[in-house]
Amino acid sequence: MHLHPGALPPPLAARLADEALAAAESAWAKTAEWLSLREQKPPVIHVHAEVAAYRAVEKQYGGGGVPIESLGRLEAQEAHVLMWPTLSAKALEIVGLPSPTSQAIVQRAAQLSAAQYAPAAVKDPWLAEVFGYGVLETIVNPDHKFGLEPAYDTRRSFYFQLLEERQPPLLKTMVLDYAVPKTRREHDDEEERKCTMAQMMATTGAGWAKKLLAKTTRKVTARVDTRFAAIESVLGTDWVKTESLFSKMGQNVRPVWKENLPMTTVRGNRLMMVGNDDHTASFHAVQLPKKGADYTLRGTFELQPCGDDSFRLQLDWDEKSMIGVFFLPGKFQVKRWAVGGDWEMLKEGNAPIVAKKPFEAAVEVGKTQIRVLVGGVEAGTWACGERGMHGRWLMAVNDCVVFIENLHIEYSTAKK
């Protein structure tokens, strides 16, 4: 494990290097368990703290036209990972190694081990990448619970959207898609398909990974043959049965959150979220508020100062504008944002919010106004005017670390 620290303070860099190594070791432990490995030659993983340094490496090794945050060179037994999102040293002292970085390390470490174990995974990296998602999710969300971590839910968003549109995908079509992604959206969709494939294979039993990566006894001449042979070794040759299994799994796809930009991760029984001055971390609720119903957004939060020291609940995003309710030490603010503009102050007032201390906050949305409550006590109100207030709602933060517990929506028929 090589951390390229850039301008990071040496003690912080040493801590982050240790956490990066721990992430890789967690992947290797799971890989050794699943594949019954003994000793392997250690692969090399480089973690780059500076974006420019990582992008130079990505360009050197012919990364695709779509910039991504990690790359694996399976035959060379080497991977490069960008420390992402870019956070201040003060934020990193609180957060540690960013979760998108640690999860990318887990995936790449698992892929490199799979490539050592199975030459077919070098020939068709898709096999190693499916295996990598299986390892990752067994570590971060082994029970496959929705609503636990936005990143997990987001990895099912393409599937959920197709189901919502009554266009259930065919697994065979997904498997045959060798197109190189031309946009980040296409790349993310492809990654989500690999993740879904790993979850489905894992339902067949503990030996799925060995079967996927085993040397086939069938005669194969093309990449499509290699992939089909690997898949059928796990799922069988009856594709009607396989498609039925895939469809049944889809019936349980119920994401609660969709991550817009990282990072949000699980810490104990809470979510931890952080962004920076130019990079808004956010996730939104998949389900819109019920039309015509009064509702309340509620949760328990804790602010850890490292920059602007505020977070916000954003309401009624209608693709043109939205309302933000900001919470910061000693006060709340209600602001409006419209495409092409900046936040416009609508209301400000005092609130009993203290940094580094948990507090309950709620935003009650009624027919004519919203009420902001902190600790169960009203801090202020704002008249909604003509806004319907039933567009998408989300959680967002910039240069601040916020811990979140039990964030949810409640409904009431009471008039506000």
C-alpha cells in the first residue's frame, strides 16, 4: 500500500495510510476465505491524495474517456485510487479516510486477488469486478438492508428506475452489453449492473465465487463464451429459470435514498456526511412527499465544525428552484435557490444548536407555512406562498461534518 500524500501533514498521512491498508486487508481476508487462498504475491495499491497526480496516472495507463476515481491493472497486479472527495485536513482529521476511497480500495484489492486466482478474470475483467462488488457489500452491508447507507441504495437505482417505468431488464441483455461507457451516467449504470449480478449470484450459496472464477471445462474462443461459461457455472444453463430469479430479486429492490455526490457513510448507528467549499455532498429521498399531505422531516443531528459549519434540508426541488432550511450553531435560516443563481435569504432566527452536541430538528410543512423546530420547540416559521412544497427533498452539506440519526418523513392531516 502506497499513499501519495501531496501536501497532507505527515501525522495525518500516516493515519490515512494505515486506514487504507486496513481496507485492503479486509478485502484480502474475505477473498482468502471465499477462494480458500493461502499465500499470494501482494499486489500494489497506490492511493493519491492529489487529483492532478491521479489523473496523470489515469491518462498514462489509457483510462477510458470517462474520468473515474480508481483503476485496476489486473495483469500488472496494480491499482490506483484517488482519495475522494477532496477534503480539508481539518475535515480529514474528523472523517479519516473518505468512505468512497476505502470502498474503492476494497473493490480493487479483491479484483487483484481474483486475477491472481483466475486467469479468466484477466481476460474478462468483468468477472473480477463482479467478484469485487460481492466482497465489498459483504463487508459494508451483509444483510442487504435498504435505507442504511445511501451509496448501497444508489447502486440499485438503475434497476429501480426501470421497474418504476415498468421496463424490467433482462439479465441476458445486461450480460451481453460490452459497450464502453461514453458518459459518467453510463459508467455508473454499468457498475450498478455488476453489483446487482454479484448479489444475485451470492443467493446461490457460499461457493458462488469459486464457481464464477473457476477454469471452465467448456471450449471457449471468445470473451462472450468465457463470460457465459462463468455465469452458467454459478446460475445454471436454464436461462428461463435464471431470468425468473432475477425478476424475483427485483421485487425486493426498494431503495430509500439516492446519493447525488459523496460522501455519506455509516458510522455506528448514524450516518456521517461531509463535503467541501466547492463540492456539495447530498442524497435525496427516492419517494416524493405524498401529494396534498402535510408532512414533517425529522432527525437527530450533530455538527462537527471544520468550515462553514452548517447543513441543510432542501425541500420542494422542482428542477428549477428549491427551499433550503439551514441549521448552524445558534441559528436557523430559510433560503431559496434557483437555477443559475445563489442562495437568497428568506428568514433567519435563533435556535438552540451547539456544535459537537446532538440535537433533534424538524421541518413541518403545511398548506401555508413551514415551521422549524429544534429540540421540539418552534424556532421560527416561513410562509410558503404559492409553492406546493411537495417536490423532492434531500439532505446536503458543504464544508462541515454532520452526523445524522433517524432521518425520516412523517405525515399528518393536521392543518399548519
